[in-house]
Amino acid sequence: HESASRQPPWLGPNLHPPLQRSEFQNTMAATIASSSFVGARVVSRPKVAARSTRAALTVRAAKIEESALMGKYPDGGPVFAVSVDCHMGTNSTGLVMKEGDEGRPVVTMVRPGGTAKNKVKVGDVCLATSFTELVADPNNTSLKWGTPTTGWFDTEGESYAACICAMETNSTSLDMIMFRPE
């Protein structure tokens, strides 16, 4: 019991002082602690913050005129238009999406309390979505960041991230043109 007598009194007789951890173990512990979602990929090298400008993070929506969009995706059959209330934010829609085969957003779940319930179904593919953009307007004296204007974003050939970004800009209603596979 000689080793127990050399321990600090706050450790008690059955507790041991913390072990020295290697740099690898510290990196792993920090990486695991920083993983913010289930299924996060854990890597053994330290994360380095990327230096980028705000402009590099900006996604500009490829605006398409409504008439051209309606000509490309005529309403009827498996193609339909839907408007979902998102006054409480886009999370209130209850839509959960994933990247589909062509990169387009595909509905994977509609949460029971969401405003999209009974409007879209699992498997529906988003062909186009509305977006809101703040545009500089010299006549606008009350809004500092610009005048909100809405437009349509065609998801064809766009990245999944850009499509989701466009959806998340909506503040009152999320309008989408959807395709329902049979």
C-alpha cells in the first residue's frame, strides 16, 4: 500500500491519477468531441480551419423566369406544384431530404407536425424551388440589407447543397415543383 500513500488525498484509495495520453489520443478525443451529428466521420488528423472569404461561401441562385419554368415542367400527371407554409422557418415544414440520383433533393421523410404533411410524399423529387434574394435598391430606405425579391431555382444540373440553400432562403412560403415517381 506504499503507492496509495503517495497519491493525493482527493483521489482516494481506489482511484488512480489520469494517464498521460499521446498526441494521437488527444486528437482523437477532440475529433470525437467535435462531431456534432450521429454518423460523423472521425479522422485521426487534426482539423485545420480553412481561410475563405464570405464571397466564396455565397451561393448565387440561377434564376429562371416562371413562364420558362412552367413550360419546362408543365403541371399534370406526376409533376405538380406545391406551396408549403414556412413562416416559422424552413424546419417547420417537416421536410427531410437527401441527394437523389441526379443530385436533386428527394423527400425522405415528412415529419407529422410539419406544414408539408399531406402535400408531399416520401420519394417526391424537387424539380424547382422558390428562393428569396436581397437586392440592392436605392429607393429602399427602410431595409438596410436590400429589398427581398423572389424567383425560381431550377434544380437540374445544380448541386444538392445549392438546391437546399435556395430552399432555406424562403421566409413565408416554400413553393416547389415536384415530381412523384410512380
